[in-house]
Amino acid sequence: MKQKKKAFGVIDAAMLGIGSMVGAGIFIVIGQAGAIAGNLVWVSFLIGGIAALLSGYSLSKLAIRFPSRGGIVEYLVQGFGEGIFSGAAGILFYLSQLVAIAAVAKSFGTYAATFLPGSVNLYALGVVAFFTLVNLIGAAWVAKSENVIVGIKITVLLLFTAVALWHIDPTYLSVSRMPPVSAIFYAVGLTFFAYQGFSVITNTVEEMEDPSKTMPKAMTLAILFVAALYILTSLAVLGNLPLSRVMEAKDYALAEAAKPIFGALGFKIMAATALLATASAINATLYAATEIGYTMAKEGNLPKIYEYNLFRSFEGLIVSALSIVPMILFFNLSQITTVAALTVLVIQGVTHVGHLRRIRDTGAHPVPVTLAAAAMFAVTLLTLYHTHSLAMGAYLLGALFLAVFVEAALRFVTKRHIRRQSTR
């Protein structure tokens, strides 16, 4: 009997990771981080890329040894056992993914409303509905659609960067205009967020051709490509705009940098590219959230409805999509998105600590795994320090306690207990 061809090869998986990373974040982060690190922001992106590579190495090794649709959710169980802690962390990670989708969908709606008549929420709900349908059709369609969308937005960004680098004003990048070196590290708290999303590659492992070779190649290719893109793009922006303009237009600095070269049309093209970027990030993250929900239901974290088949996906996809709707309509996403992003950082750090407990099983080198854990916690602390917000730390602790409560309640109501999926 002929075996069914897997949906994800090296390029497909890398494209999914690139699509998730190069979302609306880069269009905003370049300006916000540039306002802190000035013309040295490219160094902040370099450091963020190194942290992402370390984390990607650790997650790739875990994915190969413990192949599961759930990715990080499964690795938490493998690292810390079948208890309330790993269950609560899994729930927290899943909810963070839903918040991320809602936030990106809201960004899509905001960009769309600048081009077309209609409400922000209507466009946000529409794009979630569209990619829910794409995910229902199956993993192959997710891969194909992501390849097309990512191809378009990356082409635009590369063309902009190539032309913008040619028109750089060297005085904007001169040593005399450099900020204190410490500013580089404060900006890393922001630049690393532009890389968040690479972990979705691990969710493709069960739909991946030859994971032992494909996984590390796809992970490394995606992160290296995005790091190069971010570094060159940040040089292009800071080399074409004075710092005062970057700070003034920090939420749309990338589009603003297109104006001196391409005029008003350039601004509109970059804004339209941001629209595509948000769309592909929704597509990739929704796929990951569905796979996470399926695995959590299999393990005993979520109700069984999440693992029931529906066309070529799972009913959990519908539940996840419906859960995003009230977040878009009623939540103040600007406040909870940062908490969700920090939560993902902490959970990734905890996952790497769990990896160290299973290091003999995965065959990974302990040094990069240890550095990955340290990097995740360091970026979290840098972000908290930069925001000068004790409340943010309190929100993180509150989210953890809420997740523990939800996990305990689900255990009591469903009588189900978390268990490993991968027994290799």
C-alpha cells in the first residue's frame, strides 16, 4: 500500500515558521526597539536571533525524540511528569496562543480598516473565520497557503530592504549617534518578540517527512533567514530615517522609511504587506493551536471534544476559533498580549529546564540547552525591567495560579488525568 505523502518538507515547515515569526510584530518592533537602541538596534536583533537559535535547537531535539502534534505541551509532560504543574503550564501555553491569534487578528482589522470601509472587529473576525476554513481543509492546505503568503510578503520586504540599503545616509549610522551599549540589551526584550513563533515548526512533526533530518534543518533555516531579514531591515530603516522620525513614527516606522524612497505609494505598499504578514501569522498560529488542543485532549488536559475528527482537522479547531471571538470583541488586547508573550517566554524557559532532565534521552548537548533556558528567563527579566511594571509580574503569577485552578477543576470534573503521548 502506497504511503500518504507528508504535508511538510524542509521548505514547507520553514515557511510555516517564517510566516509565524514575520507577522505584524516586525513592522512595529523595529520602530519601538529603534527608539531604545537607536542605530545599534541591529545588534539587538542579532542577540535576539542567537537566543531563538538556542531555543530552536532545544525544541528540535525534543521534537525528534518525543514526536507529538502538541509540541511544547508534550515536552512539558516529558520533562516534568504527568502532574498538575505540567498540565497547568500546557493550558497556559494554549491560552497564550489564542490571545496571540486574537491580537494579530485585531492588528489585521486595524490595517484593513485603513484601506477599506468597515469595522476593525469585522475584519478581525473575518480573517479568523477564513483561516479556520483553511485549517479545516487540512495540513496540506495550511502549508500551501502559507508558502504563497510568505513568498509575497518576504519578496516585498527583501525588495524594500535592497533598495533602502542602497539609499542609506551613512551619517545616521555613525558612531557619534550611537546610544549607550546598555540600550542594546534593553531593546532585546522587544526584538526577541519578533522571533516568537518558531516553535510552531515542532507542531508539524507528525506531518513531516523524515523529522530527524527535516526538523533541525527547517528550524535553523527559518530562524537564520528571519534573523538576516530583521538585521538588514533594521539597518535600512535606521539608515534612512533620523532617530527623531523613528521615535515619532515608532508604531509604523518601517512603512515610514519607505516614504523617502518610494513616496506615498511605498508607505501604502508596506502597510499592505503588514496586512499579509498578520494574515500568515494567524494561519500558522491557528494551525499550532489546533495541534496543541488535540494533544492536550489526548493527554487528558482538555475535554475530549478537542480530539474529535471534523473533516480533515478536529472539532478543537472550531472550539479554539470560537474562543477567540470574545477576545476580539470584548478584551483589551493591548494589555494582555504582553502578558501572553511573557508567558510564552517563561514556559519555553521551563521547557528547556525540563529538557535538561531528559538530556540523555534526546542526545542534545547540555550547553546550548542550558543557554536556551537562561536566555528565555533573561529576556523576560529585561522586558519586565524595561517596562518598570511590577503589575506585569503580578499578572504573570496570577495567570499561573489561574491555570493551576483550571487544571485542577478539569481533573475534578472530567476525571481525566494528563498522560504522555510519546512513549518512545
